[in-house]
Amino acid sequence: MIISFVDPSTPPFDVVFNRVAAAVTGGKFCHCEIAFENVSLSGVRRLLSCYSTLHSQADLRAKGALETVSQLFPPSYDANITVAFYALQSTPLGVRVLSNLADDPFYQTYRNDWTQYRIAGAPDNVVCSQFVWCLEQVGKPYDIMGALTSPWKSHTSSDGMEADRQSWFCSNHALRFCQHMALLGSMGLSSTTPNELARGLAQTYKDTCSTSGEETDETAAAVTAEGVQEQVIFDLALNQSHWGVIGDLLPYVIRTGHFKWDRSTLA
């Protein structure tokens, strides 16, 4: 699982609006999004079959997202793919497949101009639940006013237990994704920006390394004085005690859903 950040010099994000957004929010980033690596197409098709008799709005959104992914490939073709979830200005929350072979940079696998936080060591049921949650958000509208006003709201206005939104902008969608895993619980959904989220993750990264005794000179140099990382990829290797408390604090993330599935569905 990855939270990825990009700056406004990177195509196709190199537009005036994104440059202004990065400047106003006090950092280098203009957009962030969620991605899952090594998701098998056969697993996507198996998960899609689980939705054949489900008809709630969340189920229909998830089904549509899975169909969007699976229809990109011939029915008999199988491979491991990277699936990304994104909220961009004025468009509903979307899903796309990233590939090294894509010509359009929007569909290319993350390169050195993206900064990535990889959440390593998560139990399979957490990964699956997070994937399903992302699928269920696809198609929700973009929160234009929320995105425009977020830089001027308090950055610590939450206990991490706010309800999911009926509309999203990129950084509060990514923040809620993190909060499902007991990360950044003090940040508010209405007030986060890509740069605030990056600073919060950078601090979590430092604290995690310091606690585990794994901090190195290279690690320490990865964070600027403003708290924003400079290296491309960071691994948030949370320990098993962290994952052990999630079942008590955040039951959504370990739910198995209203159909029978597990990590093997996606493998």
C-alpha cells in the first residue's frame, strides 16, 4: 500500500492551478493518491464476482471500479498490476492502472518525480479491507469547496473518528486511508492538504524509525527542516503490536465484509 505525492513540475500536473495550490499550502506537493501494488487480474475478477448479487450504492461503486480495471485486459490475460485511486479537480474519485509501458505520464508507474510512502508489514485482511474501501469510494464527487478552504482550517481538529465523506478531495481521501490504520488520527478531514499530510507522514516515519532503533544517517537526512521528505521512497514498517490494536480501535479495517473473501481473493 502506497501514499504517493507529486509536485506541480511533473506532467500532467504541471498547470498553473497546481503551482498556486502548492505555494498556498506551504510545500512542494500539489496532489496525493493511494495505490496498491501486485494486485492480480484474476484476483480482481474473483472479487468482482462477489458483487454480482449486491446492490447498495457502495457496492455498485466498487463493482463499477472493478469493471473499469478488468475491462482493460483480455478475459484470459493474467498479471500483477498496480491500481491507483485518485481525486482530481472537479472530477469524481477515479481508479486507474499504472504501467511502465504507458505513453501518457498519468498512467505510468510512479517514477522518481513522485514521493512514495509504502506501508509495509500490514496483515492481509487490512490490505484487503483498505482495497475494498477504496473501491467503494470510486465515483464519489470531488469536494471543490473543501479543497479550496482546507488550507485555512485548523490542522488538528479531529480525533480520527470522523465519518466518511460523501465527497472527497485528494488529501482528505488519503488521510482517511491512513486513519483506518491508526495513523495521523489528530488530523482533520476538512483541513488537511497534500503538504500537511506529507509532513504528518514524515513525522510518523521519523518516530517509527526512532522507536525501532533503525534510524540511520541516510534516514535522518531524508526529512528537511520543514518536515517534508526529499528522498523518493520511504517504508513505514509498522510493527505487529501496531496492527494488533487496530481490531479494537478501528473495526472497519478488519471487517471481512458482507460476502466471503480474504487476501487469497486478490492473490
